[in-house]
Amino acid sequence: MLFTGGFLLQYPQLIPFIDILDPDSFLSLTRHSFGRLIMLLPVTYAALVFGMRVGLLALLIAVAIIVPNIFIGEVTSYPDEIIEVVGIVIIGLVVNLWLESYETDKKHRQVAYLRLENAQRELQRMQQNLRFYLKQITIAQEEERRRIAQELHDETAQDLIAISRKIDGFMSLHPALASGDEAYLEDMHQHVNRTLSGVRRFSQDLRPSVLDDLGLIPAIDWLVPELAKHYKLKIELHVNGEPRRFAPEVELVLFRIVQESLRNIGKHAMASRAVVTVDFTPEITVVIIKDNGRGFHPPDRIGDLAVSGKLVLTGMQERAQLIGARLSIKSNPGEGTTVTVEVPTTTEQPEHSY
């Protein structure tokens, strides 16, 4: 339809009843640049919709329509007319080339976007696999700790108890031992009892039975005085709201975060006081470990803690991610450190209660 209109503009004498108009004036208009530039409309449309090949074909058709018009009627300057037609051809070529480059660039952008999407999906898949492997490693580690703790409790500790009782029995059966022998046996007895206490403490540290039997809050309640005594640190535990149980793996992760935080405080923070707060609300459970130690400058991203040597904090972050919890760290030099863990209600087990 565009070509038909352009053709009639170039040859108005073919239009019926054109004699009513002023033919000379109309022919002058069609030979003007504006009249011929109208023929670029179908060229541009063809290039835009169908591509460069069809656009060039449309340009050839437009030139074929325009050129004969040069030799119809009175023309004052053929070179000017030819130059005008050449200009139209150049404009048509430029339009086709520009649209072709635009489409090529568009395709390249689409390909780059698809590649970026594929790379993002691959990265997400790798992250999911890494989290899965990390979770399996953590589970295997905790199972190994449980096994070692059980063996220490059932075998090593029981053997030490048996040795201690045999020493007591031997001393009871031989009341007339020389003072040197009696002192030697008494020292051995005390040494065995100290070793037994250490084995029990090590066993509980590996996997406290109270965590499996009673849950998170009793386990933290047991942990606080143990670490306070060991590090000579004042530690307080505050529980707000109605305590409730979590899935076993969630309780284990939260216990490890509290345990590692308090150990980190005792070893590196140079603090005199620490507070563990557990807030139970209907929507979320928040565990906060705060100290009054020397603090540090945390990185902008918590994932950069490993680069700065804060491997313990990095481990806590990875553990929190395994259970879908959010861990944040706030610290300033001289103002202490606060570790906060937010656990959504979806990880809770309401059928259990303390």
C-alpha cells in the first residue's frame, strides 16, 4: 500500500480526474525532495519488519519507481535530479545498515542476557550443592562427635571408674601399708579421678547429652557455668517468652553458635562479662550473645570474615545458613561484640515443650 501511494505521487497523471487539479503544481510537488523522500517510508518499514535483505529490495523498487519520473515532463537540471536520487539511495542504505546493526546489537544483548541467566542459574545450583555438601559434612561431623562422646562415656569413663574403685578396694584390704606406698596409691587415685573428670567434661563438650534429652535451653543453662568457670568469666543467661523446642538439627546449630561465641569471648575478647539472651516470640526466636570485650572492626560483608581471619565467626555464619537462620555481627573497638541469630518459626517443633 505504501509503494502504491508512492507510485501515484511520482506519476499523478495516472490518477483519474487529476485534470481538476493543477497538474503542473502537483508534478512539481512530487519531483520535490519531500515527495521523493516519502518513498523511504516503505523502505524503512520493510527493513524494520523483515530485515536488511527485504529492505534493500524495497529500496531497489523505490529507485525503480523514482528514476523514470526524472525523464517525464520538463526537467531543468538532470544532474541535480540524479544527485537527489543518489542521496535518497544513500539514505535508504544508511537506514538499512542502521536497522541491521540495531537488530544485531539487540540479538547480541539477548544472547548475553541468556548467558548471564545461565551463569546465574549455574551459580545458584553450585551454591545449593555447596550448602548440601556442607550440611552433610556438618551432620557427619556431629555424628562422629556423638560416637566419640558415647564411647568416652561408656568405655573410657567406665574403665577409669573401675580403676579408681580397685585402688580404693586395694587400700581397704591393706590397711597396714607403708606410709610411702599409701601416699603413692592415694596420688594415683586422685590422678585417676582427675582424668575421669576431664574425660567426662570432654565427652559433654563433644556432645552434651542434655541437649538431646532436654533441649536447647537446658543445654545452654548447663554450658554457661561450665565456660564461666573455665574462662573465669561472668556469664548470664536470660530467657524471655515461652520456651519451645526446635528440630534437633536446629537446636544443635544454635547450641554450637552459643558455645563457639562464648569460647571466642573467653579466648580473644578480653571481656569480663557476657550475656546470653534468648527471646521467644510467636513469629521469631532470637538468640543474642553480647560481651564487653575489646571488639573489632567487622567487614562490610559477613562473608569476608574468613579473609580477616575470623574463622570461628565464619563457621557460625555457615551453620546459621544451614537451618535458614539469619546471623548478624555488630562490633566496635572498645565496645564489645554482639552476635545475633534470628530463627523463623518454620524451624520449630511445637509438639515438644520444656
